[in-house]
Amino acid sequence: AKVQGHIKGQDRLMRTVLRPEDVGTPRSDSGDPEAKHPVNFDKEEYYPGRSLLDAISQEPGNDFQIRPIHLPDFANPPPPGADSVNRMRRLREVLKQRYAGRPRLMGVFKNCCLQKPGFAFAKDIQMVLDQMGIKVDESECSLLIRACDKDRKGAVNFEEFTDLILGPELQVGGGDYQAQDRHVTHVTRTLVDGLLSNGTKLGNAFCELDPDRRYEVSKAQFGNALGSACNHVSKQAVEFLWAAMFPNEKGNIDDGKVDWRDFMSQLAHFSHDNRPPTPICLQGRKRQYDLLQRTFPLTKGDPGKPDLSRPHQDASNTMVIIADQLVPRPTALLNKPREAAMLTTQYVEDIQNKAMRVERALPARIPRERLRKLLKNREMIHQDELADLLLKEMEQPMSQDPVPKQVPAWASADVMSLDQDSAASSSKACPAERKSSSSGGGGTPPGGGIDVREADIHSYLATQRTNKDHEVSVEEFLDHLYKPEHERKSIHRVNDGLNRNLRGHRPSRERPAHGEIPRHENYWQARYIMELLGDNISAVECSNGGKLKSANMFKRLDMDGDGYITLSDLHQACDKYRVPHSSVDLHAFFSEIDREDKGSVDVGDFTRNYQMQQGSLLDSMSRPIRHVLHEGGVEYAGPVQDKLDQQEHELAASHATNSVAHEAAQRRSHSEPAPGRAMSSSLGSVRSQMSRTGAAIAGPGSPKIYEHEVGLITGKARVSDIIRARCSAWKPDKTEIFTSPARSRYGMTAFPDTRHITEANMPNCSHYMPDSERFKTTSSMSSIFAVPDHRSPQMEDTMRKHARSEFRVERIRERQREFSERSHAANEATREFDELKVARKALNQFNYERKCRMSCA
């Protein structure tokens, strides 16, 4: 194909193709009748033979919802020898996609009628296309005119222009009489449809005209039969149908006769050949099976029930008349408020209206003492479990036992063993969602005649404040339910459980209380986690002055957004911000911020107990220097330092108390200590043993070599005194000139003598070097009998060269392996994407056909 115009990037309308060689238009005489332009190219349909099932509709269609096609090779006039037929076919598709969706196609046609109103000529269409940036020749526009011009007048009217835009069978560059043929086919189809709709009358008319059953009729009898069956048949239609019965004869055919049975069969065959598309509800089972097979990558053979996009129908729902209107009364809620992403005002009012019914009816049906007895073993109870209990009590009063005690979340695993996996899994355990099998109370209820249903119970429980596990406080529930009417206020309705801006109840404990099992406490482990979290979160959190605020830190650590921090939140936060941790660290950190042992931490406790090493400028100014030590170091004073000293004393006392509690717990349990505590205690004992061993090795006195350092002045003093003491030691004294020997090169520095390391002559010294190593020669190192020494410069260069070569070879192999793996992964991803694309298209079609069948059933 010839390249038309400029290459990629030269189109003035910013239209382009994938490659410069794709700018050209494929020729229509290339031998492939279905040749497509590379820009318009798309994969074939996902299953062959679709045209045998889905016949093309003959009516004008509006298929504008498809991807637009660009014409990069139309930015310049067509070159000599261009394939005009294929160019106009592509241009017609673009016009179809652009104007088929216009609600007023008449306005588009009027803009194309430049020379004569009501008619669009080839010159007019060329000028309009040129204004759109599409360069075509007038002869090419004539191809569009001839494709839809029915009476060969050289122009198109509005009906023919509509056929050009919307006609499904229009073929640009076809025969000279294709427009006339389409018009005749349309007229014939309309006439035949009218005759077949009155087929019984037409057969009776032929039988009356042929009582002897010779099955031959003349032209006059043929016209009378058609007129008897269809009153609107014109003379031209009779002439057309009569001529169609003599396709191969020339001359006068008015005196001939036809077999009216052959005429009726031809009508049936013509109607069958030009039938409309088969409705989806009438497709065969083989098509359904093929579509189902193509959806396997998505459905695995089970497509599920189709979504009918309509409300769920329940047989137990009723309709009541309220204010002359039919109002549905559902038995159960279609969607619970806790499952809704956004609570609209209308939905909230509907839930509150249902809750008001429970407030008026439930206290009269279930006494307070009875309900308190049923819930005596619980402090918190799940909404669904409480709803089941209330519904069963209304249906069968005084028949059920109290609710058993709830098993804590940490009971299934020894969380105090500091096992990270068990603690995380137990902390994530939440009460299961329960679905009530009751259908609501039946009969006439005693609570003022109010019928309380399951939907009303769930609506009322949705207005109660809960924790993140959707558990209701028993005492608060009883207080709200049996509160007198005059004590209820409007503010209570505004600040109920449907207001998601309010913080809920505390979540369930994820580890036992300190009174049951002593918790793990380690201040420095907690400070270690605090520092790591602060450093990692400060990289993603923008705060004023570069200092991370405790409130912002709390929001980052509150992973579930319930206003409380738990062990599971800390575990998820450490994983998210890539903080290396263990269960020992998490328990120590949580014990430090949860000093009151509530099981969870709110923002107040967190901001009071969370500490970091860095402080503000005011904190540094609040710690003035009190003393300076001769041996080095500073002793601070001030209120901040006093607070830190008091905190250290408290930590020491708490550590001693906690150690005593752990030892007592171990003696009571007579079991082996937990892994975490055993590790910490054994670690401390190892450290103490190492310290004692070092002290024993060092001995009671210091080596003579450090005698000068040992004799230094120690203690507290002023800054000027320490400077004077350190400088006076270096000032020369007159008596030293005569009484002390000259200092060696090792005595002229502030560092101790290290000749026992640099001049190691004792064989037992760790730094001793034998003569064979100290006195090496080139001949002894390069001998063929000598072992290669990597310390030799020549040998070192040789080994480095070989290592570099091996590294480069291995790097090339690694790159080849990586490229092959990436290529394989890309091919697999492409294949999987194509399979899923086919499966999605087939699944959409399959679900649409199922919906159509269900609607037609």
C-alpha cells in the first residue's frame, strides 16, 4: 500500500497511528474482500458462525456507541492512484459513528445542502468534509452519492441521506443499481409482509376463483385475489408481482397464467430469506451451551443467578393502607444499616420510624426483669444475637434460658505467651453474622396493637451505639429501651448509633486483664517501638515544624477507624509502615500506652502516654546544666529533668513489682515459663554472667598501662575547673626536666601505649606473626611449590580479574533468565487477559439472554 500524506506526527488534527507504515489505505483489489485498515482493525468475534444466528436487521440502526475511528491519511488530498473505494468505505463508517447518535439529523442534512435546499450534491459534501479537516476528491464524494441515490439524479434528499448514515446494507463502490435494488427489496418486503399477514384470506380468495382446482389463474383473477385479501394493494404492486412470476420470459406476459400454489410458496420462501433477527428468547440450547463454555474462566461452570435489578420479593411481606396509600411492610431488612456505605436522610428516617415502633411496643411485651435475667451473663452482646433473642421471646415467652457467657477472643490462644501468629489470629476473630430465621410476631400483639417484625427489631438495634464488632452494651440497651417517654429527648435521636461521626463503645479485649495474667511490661522495648513508628510515619505524615503530633500518630495507628487502638491495630500498623517487630515488642508498647489496663486506648490516653526521644526547643531550654563531670558527661537540672528522674524511679519500682508478680504467677501455675518471658529472663542472666566473667578477667586492679587514665580526677565540678585541670596536665614543669626521662614517640600522645599490639613478639599473643609470614620474598611466593597467596599483588590482580570475568558471565546469564521469565509472565498475562475478555463478553451476553427469557416467561 502507498503511504498517503506525511508520516506519524504530521497530522494537523493530532491524529496518528501505531506505526508510520500504517498511514496508507489497503487497496480493495488486494484479493481480501474483508480487508481492514490497521487503525480500524479489531479481532474477530469470540465465536464463529454468529452471522447464522444473529441476522442483520434491515431497519436503520443507531450504533453510535462504539470506539471512534481516526483518519490520519485523510489530512492531505488523495495521491494519484489512491484506492477511492476503500477510502470512502472508511469515511462512511466515520460519518456513521459521528452522526448516527444525533437527535436531529435534519440539521446535519441542511448544513450539507449548500447549492440547492433539500438536495446534497457531491461538491457540497466535499466542502463540508474539507471544513472538518478531511481532504477528499469530488469523484470520491460521488461514490457516496451513487451508493444511496435511488433515482440516479446526482444528489441525495433527506431520506437517501438517512440511508447513507443509518443504512445497514449500504455498500460504497457496489453496483450501479444497488440503491434501486435496495429500494425495490424494501418495497417488496413490505408488500410480502402485508400479504402474509392476510395469508388465510389470500388462500380463500384463490380457492373461490378456482373452484375446479386447476390451480391456474389469469392476470385479472390474480389481481382480484390480491385485492380481496388486501384492500390497499395498488396496481403497480400487482404488475410487479405478476412480472416476478415470469423472470425469464420477454415480451407480452399479460395473457399468461400462473400456478397460484407456486406464488404462495414463493411468498413463504421470500419471507423466510428476509426474516428479522431471531429474538434472544428463542435461541437454541446449543448457543446457550457455547456461551456457558466461554464463561468458564470467570464462572468455573456456575454463572449464578442473574441480577434482575429489582427489589427482592418476599412472600411474607405485606401491604398496608396508610393515608389512602399502599405502603409495603417488609418482614426483614433488605440491607442492614451497618452494611451501607452511605446513610441517606430518607433511609435514616425510615430506620428511625421502625425503631419508634419497637420503643412503644417492646417494653409492654417483654418485662424489664425478664430481659435483664436473659442478659445477666453478658456485658456486650452482638446485634444479631440480641435480635434472635427478642424475636424468640416474643413468639415463645418464658421458654428460653439466659444467654451463656461469651468466650473472650483471647481464650482460644495463649496471647500472653507472646506468640505473634496466635495473638494476631485471635485478635481478628469477631462474632459471626447471624441470620434470624424468625418471621416476626404473629397475631395481635399486646403492645398497643403494634405489630413488631424482624425488620423493626433490627432497625431499633441499629440505632444503638456499638463497637467495631457490632456489639451492644447490655446496660445501655436496657436503659434506653425502658426509659420513660417524658425523659426521651430529641438530642438522643440525633446522637444515636446511626450517627457515624460519634465514637462507639470500646472493642472487646484482645488479651486478659492484668489481674488474671500479669502483662508483659518493658519500658525500653516500648520506647524502641515508639521511635521506629515515629520515624517511619513521619516520612508519610506532614506536620508543622517537622514534629509529628501525637493526634496524627493516633489516626495512623487506628487502622479500623473506630476511635480505639488495639493489639490488632498495632500489628497491622507495623506491617503497613514496615516496622520490624515481635509480639514481645507489641505487648510492651501496648502496656506502656494502656496504663489503666482498659484493653484498648483512646486518643486521650495515647497522647498522654506516647513519648519520643526528640523534644522541642522549649524542652531543651527547660533542662539547664547543673554539673559537669571530670570523666566526661553532663548532669542536667530543671523541671523537665526532675520529671524524667521521677519517671525512671517509677519504672524501676514497676519493673521490680512486675518481676515479683511474674514469679508468683509461675509458682502458682507450676508450669514452664512463657517463651517470651523465658527469653528475656535468660537474656538478662546471660548478660549478668558475661559482666561477672569480664570483671573476673579484669581483676581487682587495672593494668599498669592504663595507670595514667586511672589516676585522672573524677567527680563534679564547674566547667572552668575541668578545663583548667585538663590543660594543666600538659603544661611542663621545671622539675620534670631533670627528674623524668625523655618521652618516647608513644609518650607524646594522649593515647596509651600500644606496643604490645604493634610489636607482638610473644608467641602466645593473638597478634603474634611468625617469621615465615614476616619475612616473605618474591622467589618464595612465586615458586611452583608455594601455595598461592592472595596477599601478593600479582596474585591479587589475577584473582580479581578472574572474579570480574565470572561475575560478568553470571550477570549475563542472570539477565537472560530474568528476560525469559518476564517474557513468559507477559505471555501468560496476555493469554489470561484475552481469555477473560472473551469470558466477560460471553457472560454479559449470556446474562442478558437469561434476563430476556425470564421477562418473556
